Amino acid sequence: MQSGIDYYITEEGLLVFTAHYLRERGYCCGNGCLNCPYDYERVPEPKRSLLLQKRVDDAKGKAS
């Protein structure tokens, strides 16, 4: 794994997988990964809907 391509470390010290890494893995694990390229398809409701809405809200905030 390569830093910046497959993962990055947050200011809080958390390891976060990139969408590139998750796409290469080939499936949604159902854990609600921050950069999930599969629209959280295996995450159970209501968490899935909340994560999708947060993604939309975050995108709107960046567009402003």
C-alpha cells in the first residue's frame, strides 16, 4: 500500500482508505467507509441513508 494513493492519515491519526484502494478491493464491506465508491450498498439502513445524505451535504458545502 502507498500513502496518498491507497490511504492517508487524518490529523487525528486515523488511517483512511482512499476511493482508489476501495475500488481496487472490489466490493463494499458494509462498514461505512468515508470514501466508499459503492454508495454504501452493504451498509444497513438507516445508517446508509444518513451517510449518503452527508455525502450530498458535504458536496454542496464545497461547491459554495
